[in-house]
Amino acid sequence: MSRKPPAEDAGDRDLEISAPQDSAAGIPGITHALRQSYDQMGVRRSALTLLRVNQKQGFDCPGCAWPEGGKRHVAEFCENGAKAVAEEATTRRVTREFFARHTVAELGERSDHWLGQQGRLTEPMIKRAGAEHYEPVSWDEALGLLATELNALGSPDEAVFYTSGRTSNEAAFAYQLFVRAFGTNNLPDCSNMCHESSGSALIETIGIGKGSVLLEDVHQADLIFVVGQNPGTNHPRMLSALEKAKHAGARIVAVNPLPEAGLIRFRNPQTPAGLAGRGTALADRFLQIRLNGDLALFQALNRLILEAGDGVDRAFLNEHTAGFEAFEKHIRALDWDEVIEATGLTRDEIAATAADVLASRRIVVCWAMGLTQHRNAVPTIRELVNFLLLRGNIGRPGAGVCPVRGHSNVQGDRTMGIFERPAPAFLDALGKEFGFEPPREHGFDTVSAIRAMRDGRARVFLGMGGNFVRATPDSAVTEAAMRSCRLTAHVSTKLNRSHTVTGEQALILPTLGRTERDRQAGGEQFVSVEDSMGMVHASRGRLAPAAPGLRSEVSIVCGLARATLTGPGPTPGIDWDAMERDYDVIRDHVSRVVAGFADYNARVREPGGFVLPHGPRDERRFDTATGKANLTVNPLEILRVPEGRLLLQTVRSHDQYNTTIYGMDDRYRGVKAGRRVVFVNEDDLKDLGVADGAMVDLVSEWSDDEERRAPGFRVVAYPTARGCAAAYFPETNVLVPLDSTAEISNTPTSKSIVIRLEPA
């Protein structure tokens, strides 16, 4: 299976390649951010909007989830944050006339970039059965149709309710409440595709599926590992925290197959040295690891710590951990030849890194999807936890685990109950609060939801934000699954490809953005979000809505609940009108249902919000099966790639946030005016007999022998690790088999795809 590239992307005719850069941000970061902002919003609107981003009385950036800290700059945003705000606060509009001009099929031939550049959605739209165009529909008819289709299902489990990570705490809580009152736990979310592996590993080992560090811990660390992560593009404000830690004496180890500009040198645009000077060198050590070699690396470091004699914190291990004997036996039997093969590193490089570890009392390990999207992702993260536990680096200031989340409220959504496998205690509290018995059977995660739609076991899909079709693996399978539904509906701010891949009927339900005022019957409302480090704070938009008829996500959920939960049988005593009228009502419910949210309404109104409790960090309490932090045994399995093949990882460009494409450049990697490129080591190209600049198709190989092809990519000789390649998603999601997932977490293995290059 393959997908033809959109006409404007085919061949990337204007593509230019230059040398990759060795620093991030600086004046170019400012000029690119302002250019995009002025183009989308104009000068005055840009100034009014950008100066409120991430401020204590402003709105939370709709981009990443990196925290702000107590002291804020006047301009508390990064280049990609400015792009995210500009995309939402744009003055461009998608109207009913636009849909009258373009058939759904025509829109389906357009690129992700083109679709996103058309502007904000302005009114509910429907594609009726057999129609070629979307047409306007009233809110009452749209929600009524969705309610009718839901109630016509043979079982509530035939519906899928997806959530994107930009949804607010209030909307997420109301959404999961509606879904469970309807009778299902089918609540897949974007976490299933990114940090599900992190949550699975952390819950098992330390008893909570969240990171244990606060921003101050990063600033105070002696040694920081940044593993499988490109903060210069994906979390740019993290670079400021790394710079502050460096100035305080920290050392930084970057572990990644690709050298990334942001970890080489940071030219902080908030400082004179960043604007006029060379900035700050960040990574003291770059371990250019092979894809999927991280488990072997941390096991090797753990062995060297054990062999150091006094390298372990015996008092901490004895008091707070379980499983040490089995772990030690396993690690001492580690085969160094296998470590070198798996990592592509030298023994000297690993030994030098271990020396850094032994010289450091406070260690933080940060990671992102470079760790979480492999078959052995959960064992790898468990081994990373072993590494920190050995020297007592959980529950110590300046130390801990730091999974860096993507979407700005992806962690908050999970806290609010967006989870297909909810904890019994959460369901007990929910049922007690609202007087009904929530369903107990586990629901569909993202991968199982696609399978269910493909197989006819799910017939209605509702997406709360996001771009499901482009975020998911095995694009051809996912698109066919969506088209088999009776109804697909999306709550969205912008046009995206998911609106062009429809069921028999389709709805687009336009919603307010973070930047906009939210006025309900009870007055002006605000929402709240949780950042990557468990800080909960308010977000208040100030712009007028993009169109008069837009509804908030909370309003849409409450309206749908009123329309749907009217049939025979026990109906929960839920006052949807009160929750829609005043979001304080939702927060009062949350305070009685979700642990850590007592007195929610008062605490969230404090400037900067409040931090959620975290047992391992706050009191070295580990709510695991053993009552202690668990050291684990993780067998090392080397991913061996057949001769003549490469191991591909999917990555973002710098002009991109998740599936949102801001532009066609990736200036840090030297790519201009194109996205269909594949980065391959120069020596690998020689061995394969492929020339730099050649046009190739990428063909993935999987055990089902199904052909998955991404056509028309230009080869770029690039200093990636030997045997490894990289290309942008979502264009290469077509190569990721639906059934190629991580053990335990079921996360797609988008960083471990075996491919071959064929002449285009």
C-alpha cells in the first residue's frame, strides 16, 4: 500500500539542501517567528497576542507542554510557539463558500500544509451520505445527528471517542464523563502514540506514570541526559532550562542517532550573548547511538556503576527498592560485544559517560519519542529507571525522571480520565460523584480502535481535536477504517486531512481556540491545563472568537450529552446545563473525583497555579505492587537489520508541530522548500550504491509481507548513525505497520521501521 504525494509536494520541485546548522534560535529564530506571525495575524494582532502567551494572566501556548517557571519573560514564547499561536489566531477563514468551491475529493488531494493554511473553521459543516461537498448545518441538527447515530448502535462499545492533547482539563473531564455515562471506555488519545510507553514503565517501577522532576530540579542537576529528543525543534523553551543548568555547572549528555543543532549550541534570543555572540554550548558529550540501542547503553552504564563498588546508594536501595538481587545478577552477565553491536558506540565512550555519572550526585534523565516508539520501549524506560534508582536519583532535589510531553495538555487529559484502562479507584469516585455505575471493561486504545473500525466493530468516530488520520500508523489501513464508519465527526479549529477521509456521513464541529474569549451564560470562563511537570494553571483567551457561532469544547460536549443521554434506562443525574454555564461547576466535580485537586477553584486562580502531588518526588513513597520502587530485569534483544536495509525513524521538521505543518523548511537540518527527503549516512549510501540526491521510494518490510510504500523521496547524505535513516512524519506514517507496536504499551513503533530504498 502507498499514498500518492499531493500535487504541490510531488518531487518537491523547489527543494534545496545545504549543510546542517550547529546552533539553534538566535536572531533567525526571532525573524522566522515574527514573519509567520505578521503573515497570519498582522502586526497589531501579533503584538496583542504574543505578549499574552504563557503569562500568568494570559493563555497557555497551544504548542508543547514545557513548563514556564515562576519568573516570566515579557516574551515567554519560542519560535514554534509563535507559529502555533499564529496558526490559531490567524485572520484567515474557511467559510461555506470555500466548501462549495472544493469537493471533499479535491481537498483530499491537497497537502497537509495547504489545508492548514486556509484558516479557521467558522460554522458546523456536514457531508451527507453520497454528497461530494460539505454544506452548512445548524448546531442542533449536527449534534442531533451525532446523538441519533450513537443511540442507534448495537452497543456503546461500537463508538470511538478520540482526544487530542490540546483539550483543556474542563473539556476533558466533561468528555470522559459523557462517554462513560453513554456506557463505554473507548477513549483512545494521542498519548497512546507517544508517551504510553513512559506511563506503562513508570507506573510499574515507581507507581505513577508521570515525571518526577520540577523545573527547579533541571536547573539544579549535576548531570542531565537528553535521550531520543530534539528540544531545539520540539520543545525549544527547554533549551533555556538547559542553558541555566549549564551556567550552574551541570554537564549534559545528548543521546541520539542524529546530531541536533539545539543540543550543540543555543543562542538564547532573550540574552545579548544569544543575539550578538556565540551563545552557550550545551551538550558536553554526544553519544551517537544506533536506533533502538538505548536499552543496551543504560544496561552498560548500570554494570559500570555496579563494578565501581561505591557507585550505588546502598541505603536508598535497601530502604526504598525491591528486586535488586535479580537485577544485579542479570546486569553482571551483560555481554559487552552485544552492547557495542546494539549501540554503535565504543567501550571508551560508554566508560567516559559512566565516569560522568559517578562524579555526579544529582542526575536527571529527559526523553521523548526517540525512546517510546520501539518494540522494547517499556523495557528501555524501565532500565532508565534502574539507572536512576541505583544512585538514589529519584526523590532527591535536582534529580529524577523527565519524560518530556508534546501537546500542551496531553498529561492533563490523562489526569482528567481520558484513558481506555481507567483505574478502579477513579471509576469508584466518578460513580459516587454522579450517581451511576461507570463501565468497567477496558476500551479501545488508538491501535485497537483502528482495528475495530477496520473490522466493522466500531461504526461511529468522534475526535476531540487533533488530526487522527495523519497522526496514526499504517495510513492506508487507517483511512480505509475511517471510511467504513457510518459517521465520522471532528471537533476542530482548523481544516486538516482527517476532514477529507470520511465515513458515510461526516461532521466538522468548529470550536474556540486557546487565544479566544469564552463567554457562556454564567459569564466569561477560563480553562486550565497541566504541563509536563505536573503544574496546573489557568488559561484565559482574550481575542474575539474567529466566528460568531463558534462553541467551546465544553459547550459542544454538554450539548452532545443533552442530545444523546435521553433514552430509556438509568440516566446519570448530571447537570450538563450547569457545567456548560459555569466551568467552576466542572472544577468542583473534579476536586471530589481526581486525587490532588482539592480546592481546585481557589488554587487554580493563584498566579502560576499549583503543583500536583507526586509520591516518589515528595516523600519517596512508591505506590507499586511491592510498596517500593521496583528494579526490573529487561532482556537485551538486538534489532538486527537485514543486509541492504536501513532502520528508519520518523521525525518532525523545524517547520512542524506534530501533524501541523507551518512551512516547508527545516533550516536546522539544511532543508528548504520540501519535506519528501530521507536522511541517510554517507557510508551507507556508498554501500547501497545510492547517490546523494537520488530519488527513491521508501518501502517498509514487516512480517505480514504487505507492501507499504512512500513514493518520491530525495536522498540526503547526512551525519546520522550508521545503518539508520530518518524522514518526516506524517508522510512516512504509511510505512508503520498497524500491528508493529511496543510490548505492553501498544504504541506504534515509528522509530524502528525496517526499510529498503528503491529507485523512484
